[in-house]
Amino acid sequence: MTTIGIIGAGNIGSNVARAVIESGHDVVIANSRDPQTLAGLVDDLGPRARAGTAAEAAGAGEVVVVTVPLHAIDQIPVEPLAGKIVLDTNNYYYERDGQIESLDDGEATTSGLLQQHLPTSRVVKAFNHIVADQINTDGTPAGTPNRRALATASDFPEAVEFVTALYDQLGFDTVDIGSLDESWRVERDRPAYVVRQNAIELAENLTKANRLP
């Protein structure tokens, strides 16, 4: 059992919370407002969940999921996440986030930007290329033919190992993309984005990706 902090209570955050609770973990979840605004969600999630501020979720979590809009990552607390594995679910939506030149030019990745903001954390890409409610519907036991696969990427092998184990708990195979510099391969508008695919198909789609879609 692990306590998982979740910063961001939107579609991805709430569905990840539900999934990890069903796998036996505890959750401290935060949004950008007062924790009391999450009372209904916490009641729905059950006794393994509680609401807190972003700093409280960051501090309480042994592992922390950051699932906020890209333009808000500079508000993520840094010190409470020092040394921790941080799962980044982000994608770049210029319509929402504004134009970011380093992403438009293919010089950066969304997870790389979070790693820059959290220099003492171990950032790992996760849950960014699956429709949120499918996190709780598409998982199947290990060994199931055509089992759905999800990708991950990190500069830290132990972070990849954690996500691989978590994916398996939730019913998914894993394809390791490599370093954060390669995580663009699974982001928005690439062949692997929000497509149901097994591990072989996902690996093939990753190779088809263009840096500038």
C-alpha cells in the first residue's frame, strides 16, 4: 500500500484516484481551490481518500501525480516533492496553455518542463494518452491476449519501474519510451495518442511519430 498524492482533481486526477484506491492505495487529492470543494468527490471515492491543498498532497504522497494544465505547472510546490517520483500526465494544448515556443519548435517536452520546475524530483510520464474514464474500464489481467498498453518515459529507471508496476496493477502493459527527451512520441497529435493499442502496436506507433506533428 502506498499513499499517492494527486495534484489536480479533473478528469484524469479523479479517475486515477479511483483506480489506485481500488488497487489498495490511499489518496490525498488537491485542486486549485479550497479542499472543501472536493467533499463530494472524496465521499464518492471512499475512506481511502482525503482532500488537501496542493502542498499537503505533495507532502503526504510517497508518490505524487501532477495532473494540472501545463500553464499551471509553475504553481506546483517544489520542496515537498524533493526526491519523490512524480507522475506527469500533461499534454500541450496551445488553445488552453498559450503558445510555448520551445514546444512549438520541438526543443522541449511537457514532462521535461515539469522536470525543470522540479529539479530534485524524479519525473515520469504517465496516463497522458488514454481517455480518462478508460483508466477504470480498459484494464485486464496480465497475460490477457491483446491487453492494452500504455507508455512511460523518465530519466530515472526507478520511476519507470514504479509506473510499470502501477500500470500492471491497473490492468495495462507498459512500453518504455526511454528518457524524457523522447516523451514527445506519445503526446497529442501523434499516432499513439488516445488510441487503444497493445504493446506491439504501441511500440510501432511510437516509431511512426514525428517530432513536429
